[in-house]
Amino acid sequence: MSATRAEMDLLGAEAVELLAHLIRFNTVNPPGNERAAQEYLAAHLTEAGFECELLGAEPERPNLVARLRPAAAGTDAEVAPAGPTLCYLGHVDTVLADPADWSHDPWSGDVADGYLWGRGALDMKSQVAAEIAAAASLARSGWRPARGELLIVAVVDEETGGSLGAEWITKNHPEKVRCDMLVNEGGGAVFEYGDKRCYGVCCAEKGVFRFKVITDGVAGHASMPGMGVNSLLKMAPVLERFAARQPSYRLTDEPLAFLRGIGEDPGDPDSAVAHLRAADPRLAIMFEPMLGVTFTPTRIVASEKINVIPSRTELKVDCRVPPGLGEQEVRDGLAEVLGDERESSWRIEFTEQVMGNRSAVDSELMGAISGWIGEQDPGAEVVPVVLPGFTDSRHFRDAFPECVAYGFFPQRDQSLLETAPLIHGADERIDVRDLAFATQLFSDLAVRILG
């Protein structure tokens, strides 16, 4: 079932209204203060026919769980659904914004020049609004799942890790949010490559293996440079090596499928990246990190006093690792980039180790998304992508290992190259045509999966 033009216009209008209201709730995290926004969304869904609950670790920061059951199921929460549970996930907190840097007030929800402006217009109040507009419209029309359930989960606290949001609710109320298929943020903006028009579906997220590189010296008075051994100077060649290269590519299932999807030879990733850079360097910047372990030095600490030669220098490195790879691949990469630790003047200490997470590339959900894109944008294709960062999907994959979770919010008019620089940036905005486009997906997808 696909929406008619008139229905599409109504869906888009509802999503625009919801998003404009959501943006006007200042939910910058910290502190978050998401309750008013969540109560607004809960009222909208309750009026449409959803069963809604607000559950949270803190009174002002509740998570919204809304459920639509088959007509014959009633409201018996103890009865397991006969069919899959499809979950639309989103978060309502945002990062900060400085109005002085914006063309429109970041909490205005203004519609101008074909865009809806404001903090969260892309990350990710837009997806929350589209999911809820689609779900509410279906419920008001009398539609109910023929099998399974439709679950809407809007969480708090994603921007600082999810300890009060997705992590909290999956650990403390897993029965409330258990699902078989999940759609979240992380992909969907169109990009063009060669003669291909592609929509990325985020199937995996890289893990975090942060570490410190340490150099040791001997303290001394800074007025006499030769009196001590300056550990900071020992760090200079380490920084030069990090600047010179990244580790060799280590392709896992998802980047192999991505390269095939864009028409490149997965057996020759060096040529593929060269082709990406030639086509548009911005594509290479976004997609090359999928292909292996990455090292990014971000902080350095040496002497605590200006007049003391440092005896110890610590360089902090943000290291991201594809799912399926771990510490050994990080150490292999370090050996490539820096050389043998045993024969060097530096040593490393891991400070954080979190494995990457993933869902199967081939699934019923992927088939439904791919089929929908093929109908709505003939000739376009979906390709699996790996997110270099992380989303709340990781908490659901951890809690429910059988759940297939994808990041997908289709944008046909505002491309990936236009969208990416605006996320967490000034003048964040979304093309209102894309808001309607995504809302149609969420409406159609629920009917295709749940009947």
C-alpha cells in the first residue's frame, strides 16, 4: 500500500507540524529536559489510538513507548504478538546551538526557502516526527497490524551516550521495547556515484578502542634544555607518523557489500578509494573510514608547569574499529603506522574497548526498504554502510541479538553531501519534501511488514 498524492501531502503536513513543535522544545543535552516534548508526542499518539507509556530513570527525562496492536489483541500486555514487532526508534535530545551563528533561530522551527530550520531538523527530531506522523495517520485511518505489533520508541539522552535513554530502557524494561526489526537514524540520504544513485542503509557501527601513547623522559628545569630528557619532543615523530598514514584496509562483510553496491571491485579497495576521491573527495572522507581501523590523535598532555621539562607525555587517540575486528587488529595497525612497540621509545595503554555492532545485510527488512526505494526512485539502489560513530541501535542489538536494526531516513532531494555538514552544525535544516518522503516510507513500511 502506497499513499496517494493527497495522502502524501497530508502526511507531509502533519510531519512538518510535528517537527516544528518538537524543535521549539529546547532539549539540548545536557541538561535535556525532554519531558514536555515527550508528553506532546505521547498525547498525539494516544489520540490516534496508541497505548503510550512514559518510563525514565529521572522524572524530567522520560522515554516514550507507544504500541499499536492487532485489532483482535486488545490491550493484554502479557500476550506475545503473533508476528514480528517492528520498532521505529528515535531520540528527542539535541546538541547545543549558538543562535548568533544561525540564519534562523535554532528553536524557531521556521519554514523558509523550502526548508524547516532548527536544531534537530536532521539529528534527529525530523525522523521522530516522520515516524510518529506516519504511525498516527495509519492508526487514525483504522489500520491495525494484521500480524505482530508496531512500536514507537522515542528516547532521551542519546547525545551523551544513552545511559538514561536506550541503554536504560533496554536494561530495565526490556519487555517493553523488545523488537524483531528496528529502524533508527544513521543512513538514507541519497548520493550519486558514477551513473549510480544510491541510498545508504546503516547496517553496522564501528567500535571504540581508544588508547594513550606514552613517552617517558627525565624532568628538569626548563631554563636549561639539556638538563632533562624531554618526553614531549619524543612524541613529535609519533605525531608525524599518525599524520602520514592510516592502517591498511581490513574489509569486513559490510564494506565488501558497499563496494559491490557502488560498482567497485571489493578485491581492490585502494583503487576504489582512488576512484571515490577522483569523483568527489567528500565521498572518500565519508566512506573510507568504513574500510578498516582508524587512528585520530585528539589530545596531548605533558608538563603541568611551563618551567618544567616533562618526564611523561600522553597522547590520546580516538580509534574506531569495524565490527568483527578488535584489539589484535588495532595492534597490527599500530605496528604498521608507528613500528614495533618493543623497539620504540613509546608505549600504549588502552583506555576504552567497545566492540562494533552489526545486523545482517540480507533480511526481510532490507528487502522491504530496497523494494520501496526501487518504486519511489526508479533506478536507484540501496547499499549497506557502516557508521564510523554510534547510535542507539547498539543498545537494542546488545539487548536483542536477533533484532535486525538499520539506520534509514530516506532523503531524495537534500543529498548526503548537503546533509552531512549540517548535522551538529549551524543552520541545520531539512528539505520539507524529504520530510514528506520519509514519512511515506514509514507509513508504507509498517503496512508491508505487518500487513
